[in-house]
Amino acid sequence: MTARSLRFLTQEDEEPVHWAVDVTPLQGSGFHLPVTSGTLEPRECATLQLEFAPDRPMGVDVSLPIHLDGAEKEAGSKPYLTVQVRTVESGIWLKGDFGLTPGALLGPK
């Protein structure tokens, strides 16, 4: 199993914010997120732990929508941000508009 952590959100406001990842795109991909939602207090950061343990060789290219403050429950709502998750020969490739380097290649530990 390959596991990587990604700090994806920092709460800059003075009020807590709830975040949630729609993990539907991960079904059957070999990826797993142990924690899919949480609440950020002011000046806290959220970190996703992404685990990859496929049961067979496969390529994966999925988009993970991340919603704030219950927006995932509203029909037609757009995510606050989306993280692209892709497997490549040398590891896991992440890309998103989440305040870090636009693309990060994370090889196996």
C-alpha cells in the first residue's frame, strides 16, 4: 500500500467551516480516504490521507470534489475545489487548485 498526505485547506476566517470529500469517484479505483470530512477551526489546516492499495494493476484518473459547509447535499452545487488523482508509473500524481504547487508527483515511500 502507498499512502500520502496532502494539506489542502487552511481556514483563514474567524468561524469554523465544515468540509467533505465526495468519494464516489474512488469506488473501484484502489484508493481509499480514511477521513472524508471534518470541521476546521480558525487557523487550522486540513490534511487528507490518501491510501492506494489496488487489488490488480490499474491506471486511475479521478477527480475528487471537496465541498464546504454542507454544499455537497445541495443539488447542483459546485465543489469549493477539486483534486485530480492519477496513478503513474513512478507514483501518485495530484493536481488541484488548492493553494499548493499546481501539480505534485508523489512517489512510493
